[in-house]
Amino acid sequence: MKLSSLVGWPLLSLAWALLFSSCYSPGPQKPFEQLQVIDTHIHLYDTNRSEGVDWPPVEDKVLYRPVLTEHFDAMADQEGIASTVIVEASSRVEDNQWVLDLVKHDPDRYLALVGNLPIGTDEFAGLLDRFSKDSRFVGIRMRIVRVGKISLPMRYGGIWACLRKKA
């Protein structure tokens, strides 16, 4: 018997066993180019609205301009971004609804909103109930907590203490 037969057949058998066993991994199911890119944090606002905006400040020459769906869509199409999550930039409660209305035309691109609600106020529970009825309202941006007439920056576990008071 030749040496190549002694080595060749066992190697071929091992290759077949690996190919048809659970030890074989076929690799990624989709090529990288087919993976969807999701931008997880954008802001939409219109500095031309009659009520204006409380962010960005007028002095900010880069950001103080309308940033609307048509602006994001153009950039997203160019860069291959499939969808996004919006983070509310405004401290005004009704601007949550303004954003939800602005993006309702394209739920596949505008997946969700992390909104802004006045945590620690008497209105918080009702507003949370109202906005959470919309499945796109998925979270609250924790920036400031209001306790009575005092506004404090949110720190570590502070949100839980506030929410427990309201429960």
C-alpha cells in the first residue's frame, strides 16, 4: 500500500466528516454589504417653526438650521444608512409629538423616538401614559429631573427614586 493512500483516505474522510457535521460552520449568512446600518442617535428640528427651538442655540452657526427628514434621508441614502432612532433635542413636551408626526410617513426608516418628559413632575405619569401608547416612543432622555420647583441634573440612580415617588 502506498503512503499517499494511507494518509490521503483518512484526510479525505475527516474533511467529509467535518463538512457534514456540527463542527462545520458555513460562516456569515449575509455578506457584510447586505447588513443594515442603523444610526442610533439623530436629532430632527426646524429652526423656522413659529415657536422656534430651544436647542440648538442661535449662536451655534453649524447646528442652528433646519434638520428635517428630507435632510436625513438624503444623507442616509448616500451613506447606506437604512434606518434611525431619533433622540429628542427639545425640552418641550409637545415637540415629542411634533417629531412623531414628522416621521410617521416612513416607519421603516424612522424606527423609534427617545423622547423628553418632565421627570419628577405631577404631569409625568400622564405624559408617559400618553406617549407610550405610540409604539415608536421607546424611551426617555434623562437630562434633568424636576423636584418641586428645583431642576437638577440626572445622576446615576436618581431616576429610580423619582419614579418610585410617582408609583
